[in-house]
Amino acid sequence: MGNKCSCIEISNEKYKCLQDEGYLKTHGFQSMGLEGLETNIIESNEEDDYFYRYENKKSGIDQGEEMKENETTDCIVNVKRILNYIKEYESDFLLFFNEKNSTSLIFLKYIIMNYITYIMYIDTGVIYIGEINENNEKNGLGIIITPDQCIYIGEFDNDKITGFGLYIHYSKSKYIGYWKYGKANSYGIFIHPDGTFYKGLWLNDKQNKKGIEYVNNNYIFLGNYVKGEKNGFGAFIWKNESIYIGHIKNNFFNKRGIYFLNKNKIYISKWKYNCLHGKCEIFWIDKRQYLGHHINNNKQGIGIYKWNDGRIYFGNWSNNKQDGHGIFIIIKNFKNYENYINNPFFLFFKNTQKIKKYFLLNIKKEEFLHTGQINQLLQKIENNCHSYNFYYFLLTLLHINYYELCSSYFEFLRIKKLNNFKYNFEFYRKINTHISSATNEYIIGNLSGDNPQISNSIFWLNPEEKFNKDELTDKKKIKNGEAMKQVRVASNFENITYTYEKEGNTTVPLRYEQNENDFEDIENLKNYLNSINLSYINENDINMQHPLFSYASNNIIVKWGKWKNGELQNWIYSTEKDLNGENAQMNPDQIMEYSEEIIGKNIKKKKKKKKKKKKKNQIFFSITITILLITS
């Protein structure tokens, strides 16, 4: 292959040495030690931060000239430094080299220590020390050193870097893993001196398929790659405690994903180039909620905004502010209703169902949270994302500092020197298991009340079904030596009645006996808001005939008004008292008929627009074809 070699064939000599027990014993190779072996190691008291160099004179190789055969040089190889790297990764070499090359590792050390005999000079100042075949090609085990002090130690096949090996860049970055034709392929680990790393699959020197990327003091990424770019499902975890879990395209948030912002709020949304774009559901840690349409991170069009005190705005938005006509809803006895259900008044918008299902399906597929209580919770919500359990799950992810959790784990591995290839070969699964275990501890601590670090202001949702108590904690609530039943908090309504059950001498209140239709109106309103499809509603549909007015009751006040730039301009109508001072009387049946009518009209308009667009495209295509035919 045009290589100039200053040595004889070494393959026969290698096997003679390895088969001679006396030779191995004399030179200390039997114990893999190096003591007593006569070598070309140069003693140096200075920091030997090089792999090879020229001494006393400037070599022609420095100018990129080829070494002439039999030309004498004063090339000095830093044998000690190279052998230290081999020693550091020796267990990996022995385990992952192919069987033939594993037995050759002893001889590779011998070749390196006697490099003057075996050195091969390649053009542009690259040197090779190692095994060659009958065609004078690099084959078996060897090392390559470049003039800029980069080195590869590992396997070669037919003159190419192919197999398992270690590459050390002059910046002290390292790659250990599999190679094919001189490029990183299959599984490999890249580690930067500052702790930054990538551990995962490669294709032609680029990250491909599953991998974990850690950028020191910045972010962690777990997920999928295509040709070196993040593509497909993945999770970004930032140092500022924000997380994005969802679809990614060419390193950007794209399509469906959920974003957890600084332990403050959660976005369940469609995305485009890292911006909220399309359907978006937001809920804040203080229990506020929003559902609507976004364009480039701005609320635009019809949206629903719920405050944490029971007020709701349903209407038009522009540039993140209420603008245009809107319907304002006030729920009386709001706290009583929350006490009755033992959970906050919360809306489960079906508009974002596809985003939630995509999120859950891929978390399960990627095995991000695949063990213990968190996996139990995932199974419960997999087919029912319109529940308190689903939002409890999201709040759990929001609360835990996954960046600190993972980065401290990475630091632990560094201190324990567990950054070898053997330990990190299935690192993707290892880190997923670590995340699952830590998440389970938080859930157990929260539900048992034994973890003082978990804030009640964050976990304000109660899961709808309790987990197996034996799995959560061994503690039981005991009174008078007997286990007490859990009691749900009742509302503060007047004339509350309870049923009782005697357990020995202890009387336990079991439930609040709801008066007929106490909260039926609020439940009906919730069901309507949960199921409404905002895609078929525009500002013209916001008027006093809107279906929301049919839900007005003694508990619910509905008003119609106009806003501009986030400020109310005037009220137009109210069910509590109309503008003439008379109580409003509405016909629910007429309103529902009107609702179906306006939605039907809007659907027809959209279909008509699509047909026009399709017709224009067809005309443009036919004109283009005609022009091409004429010009040809």
C-alpha cells in the first residue's frame, strides 16, 4: 500500500516469542508486567505530553516528505505514555478485541517497547508500530501516531482501522469503541476532558440511532440520532431544571412534545423550530390552565384560560393577550366543589389527546421509566390520559431535578473510574434504570408523606387510585391498636350528612352524602370544555347564542364581553343580570342547535378553502407541464 517499512516481517517472530515460555518468563510477560524488560523507554523528568517527536534536528517528515528506505532518524516514541493508556484500557482490549488479537496484546507491548526495530513511516509524518501481513499492510494489532499528536491503539484489517480500538486526540478527548474503515461505527464512547461525553451508536463517524449526550454544565440528551443530528423521540434535560420530552427534527423541537419549564409550568403542545406552533395546552404550578392555538410562541385565535379561583375566559387572543370578543365564566362554591372531589377543579382537554398519547407511547417504547411505581403509573394512564393520574405523572417529572440526578451519577462514575467501555456498553439502559429508581423514591416519599423535601405546593394532585401500600411503605396509620380507614375530606356545604360504620368502639366517617344535583352543573360545564374542538370555532361564533350560556345556573355565571390588548372594554351580556336589569332566560335546546349549525358552517368553509387551494395547484401544475412541453 506504498508504506515504507524499516523492519522485517514480524508475524513469524511474534509466534516464536509467544510460544517460548522461557522468553516470556525472562521478560516478565507472564504476569503482564513490564519489570526487567530491556526496552527503548526514554527516562524523562519533564511532563512528556507527546506521543512521538524528533530530537536534535528537524526531520523531513515535519515538512510532509516521505522517509526514504534505510534512512536513519532520531524519532523518539513516548513508550511510557502509550503503555499507560494500554494499561488503563487493558480489560476492555482483552474483552472486546477478537479472540486472535486478544492473545496478541502482550506482543503489542513488546513491539512498542522495541519500536526502533518495528517502526513504519507513512507519508506526511504518520508513523505505525504494529503487526503487518505478507503484503506489508497494517493487520492485527498496532498503533498509529499523527504529527499533531493524535494516536490510535487497536485493531487493523487489510491496512484499515477496523475492529475495536482507542483513539486519543491531541486535546485529550478520547473515543473508545468499534471502527470500520477508519471511522467510528457501531457502539462507541466519546469523552472530552471537561466531562462532556456521548455514549451510543455511530455510523461513519456520526451519532446514529440511540445515544446519550452530556454537555458539562449545560444539558443532557437521551434519544435518537440520524447522521449526527438529533432526530426522532428524545429528552432534553437542562441545568436550569427545564425538560423537553417529545419529537425532535434536526436538533429542533418539532411536532408533538411536552416541555417542563423551571418547575413552574408545563406545555403540552405542537412545535416548529423550537417554537410553540399549533395546538397548545399549558398548566401552571399554581393550578392555572390554558388551551388554544399558538403561532411562533404567541397565543393567537380562540383559547380557554382558567384561573385557579374558578374564573374562566373563553374567547379570542392576539399576541398573547385577550383581544376581541370573549365569554367570561365565574363558578360559585368553587372551593366546596374542590373539597368534594378531593382534588382541584381541573380541565382534561381532549384537544391535545394525540400529543399526550404520543408522549406516553414513546416513553414506554424508549424505556425511560420502565421499573417500579412509575411504571405502574404509566400503565394506568397509557389508555386514559384524561385523568388526574396523568397530570400527577407530569407533576412528578416537573418536580424532580433530573439534571442534578444524572450529572451527579456521571461524576460518581468518573471518580470510581467506571468510564471504561465494559461498564458503559449498555449505558442507555443503565441511565434509564437509574432515572426510574430515583423517580420511584420520590413517588414513594410523596404518597407516604415521609419525604420532607417534597413540597405539597407542587404535588397538589392526588392520584385517583392508590398504589399497593405494601410496595409504598411498611407504615400503617394506627389508632387504638387498629388500622383506620382513609377518609376523604367533605365539602363545607350546610346540612352535610355522613354515613357511619362501627369498628369496635371507633366510629369512622366514610363519605359525604351528596345532595342531588349539588355539582351536576359544574360537572356538565367541565365535560363541555374538555371535549370542545377549538379548530372549528372563530371569533364570530363568540356571542350570546354560544352553547356556554346554556350552562348558566345558580353556581355558574356566564358573561359576554369585549377585550382589547388584554383589557376589558365592556360587558355586552350577563346571565346573572342582563343589561336591562332583568334576569336572563335562555333556551338550552335552541343554543345547542345553534352550536351545531355554526360548527357545521365552519367545517364547510374549511372544506371549501381546501378545494380552492387544490384547484389552484392543479391549474399551476398543468400550466407548468404545458410550458415544459412547448420549450422542449
